Amino acid sequence: MKTQVAIIGGGPAGLLLSHLLHQAGVDSVVLEHRSRAQVQSRIRAGVLEQGTVDLLRSCGLGDRMDREGHPHDGMQVAWAGQESFFIDVRKHLGKRFMAYGQTQIQEDLHAACDARSARVIHEALDVTLHGVESANPHVTFVHAGQEQRLDCQFIAGCDGFHGVSRKAIPANVLREFEKVYPFGWLGILSETPPLPDIVYANHPRGFALASMRSPTLSRYYLQVPLDTRIEDWPDERFWQELKARYPREIADRIVTGPSIEKSIAPLRSYVAEPMRHGQLFLAGDAAHIVPPTGAKGLNLAVSDVFYLSRALADFYGTGSPFLLDGYSDMALRRVWASVRTSWYLTNLLHRFPDSTAFDQRAQEHELEYLRSSPSAQLALAEQYAGLPFEAPGGA
Ligand code: APR
Ligand code: PHB
């Protein structure tokens, strides 16, 4: 097989890249090691920044999102014993957010692939990258028991944190930055109407988050110790603990019901630099992980893919490698902005098991400052909204 761009991974990053490349007249093949049903069954993020919403609309993937998604304007913060406050991103910046699940985006991407008969190979096993430093790399894999070879000009590593692409960057080139947090999030989905806004809670019992996927689907999270077992958290215990972490007037408005999904995720920040080596370009979780606080992961995958598709389209359109050469630096500017914001929000809103009385006071002071200072609210609004995508020549 032959293509211009071999895309490793058929998650949101890989499929969106193949969609945008197709619209720019660039050919690609996607190699995904799971089945389509397995990819489709993952429940993950669900808050889209305005930039992500605009991009999905402009490339023809916005119809269902506009019908079923839930627009909202900012984030509410509740903290123990104090009046809650709202960071109004719409008021400060004129930008909104859309609650729309990654699960739905993945469905929309699969439907778009079907509509254009895209070459997406599921259950591609043993995917191996060859010659990424040469002008003619290739990828080998096993499909339906047969060894296959895909020749290409570029490889896009969109295979998530545990994928193989990043490992093709030599150890003496790759720089890794990592922070692992001493707790996880226990999350549930329930077919109940959500609160109208996303509400974060900082409470002595730990962090809590009330979020949404649609007007009839809610997503809630609790900070839990890393050794937590799901079996120990029947729905009733979850709801009781959730309500205990919110002020009374908010807790009373939470509508409870049976959960339809329950899972635990650890929290970690990770960035790999550079995001390009030879003909290999990393995008999305293959290059970076953010803790879920702030819901930046999917939005970063979308901005990486936007920059990469623009650079590849420009290369094939004009022959100029200029944008490809700038890809890593440009993508990393936005990545670090969101990595920093999610790290800040994680520190602001969680109770750390090893925190001292000093740390606690400093955190309370920071919350009080945010509550009372319009300038601090504007600064957080700007970061929470996500930076705008850069023009081809830079900011
Ligand atoms: N070969 C082929 N495919 C692979 C391999 C491999 N060796 N390893 C992983 N994959 C596939 C996974 O099965 C998955 O479908 O790559 C895909 C990566 O998808 P995601 O992990 O979803 O990563 P990405 O597409 O970058 O999406 C961005 O945003 O909300 C966040 O973390 C969340 O997944 C989300 C991410
Ligand atoms: C979510 O809905 O999954 C979500 C919302 C906001 C966050 C993190 C996750 O900060």
C-alpha cells in the first residue's frame, strides 16, 4: 500500500487529521490497533473550547454537535464554607464552550470516514515505524493474519499516550516532562439533567466536579485516593459523597439516578518535546497528557491536528516545508499554555494528601483572590478558554 501520510491511531486526533487532510486533497491511511467498536466505546472528555467548536463547524463536523451539545459560558467554583463564584468566559472574552462528548465526536468522525470511503484499517496489529529519519519512511503491520507494508512520505503519530510512535524518537533527542498527582478521579455518567453550569468544588473531603454531556446526560467526578476500588463505590455512596462536597444550595439541585458508566482515572501531566522527528509528527495524547481538570486534552489534540493538517496541506500545495518545520514549536506553545492551566487548576481545586497548613492557607488565599478580583477572573477566563490558534506565520 502507498499513501502520502500514514496516520497511526484512529482516535479523535487521527481521524480528524485524516478528515482535514482529505479536505485539503492530501491522501492518508489510518492504522488503528483496536476494533471500531472498542474505539467507539471509550468514554472520555466532553468540553469543547470555542476554537474547537469553530474548527468542527468549519470542516463540516458541527451539525450534530450544534443540535445535541449544550453551550455554556464559563465555570463555577464552590469552596468550603464560602460563597461560590463564576468565571464568566463569555462576558470577558465573548467565547463560549460546548458540552459534547468525545464519544459523540468519535461517532461523527466515523460517519464522515464512511461517507468518503476513507482508508481506515482497524485491528492493525504490531504497527512498526521504519526509516522516520529518511525521506521515504514506511510502516509495517499485521492485519487479518497478513503482514502488510504501507509506504508513505510522512507519518503522523496519533496513537495516544501508550502508542508506538513516540518511541520511534531516539532517547537522546526526546525530552520528557512529567508530573504524577497523588490521587485519581472517580467518574460517573448518569441519565439525569445536569446543573446548568460546570461546577468545581474544593472541599476538605476532596475535589468534586459537576459536568454535562447533554441536557439529559450528566457527568460527575470525585477526587479519590489512588488505591480506590470501583466495587467499593455503589451509586448511593457516590451521590452521598458528591453532595457532601458541595454547598447545600448546589447539592440540593443535583438530580441523582442510576449510573450508566463508572470509572477511575489517575491524574498526570506529561509533555514530550520535540513533537517532530524527521518525517514523524506527533499529535494529541501521543505527545502530551494533561490531568482532566480544565478539560484540555481533547482540545489540544484538535489544535495539534489543525496545525499539522495546515502544514501538510501547505507542503503539498506549495512545496514549502516552512510550516512543517515550525509545527513542533507552534504546537508546543499552545500545549504548554494548557498544561500549565490544568496544573494550576489541579493545584487550586484538589486537597493534596501531603499538603501542609501553609499550603492550605495559600490555596484558600488564592481562591479568595479569584473570588474577589475581576482581574484575576479575567486572567483565568483567558487561560480556561484556551489560546486562539496561531496564524501560519506565528502569533
Ligand atoms: N497502533 C495503532 N493504534 C494504536 C496503537 C498502536 N500501537 N496504540 C494506540 N493506538 C490507538 C488507540 O487504540 C486509540 O484509538 O490510537 C488511538 C489514540 O487515541 P486517543 O488515546 O483517544 O488519543 P487522541 O486521538 O490523541 O485523543 C486525544 O483527548 O480527551 C483527551 O485523552 C483524551 O483520548 C483523548 C485525547
Ligand atoms: C468533563 O465533563 O468530563 C469535564 C468537564 C470539565 C473538566 C474536566 C472534565 O474540567
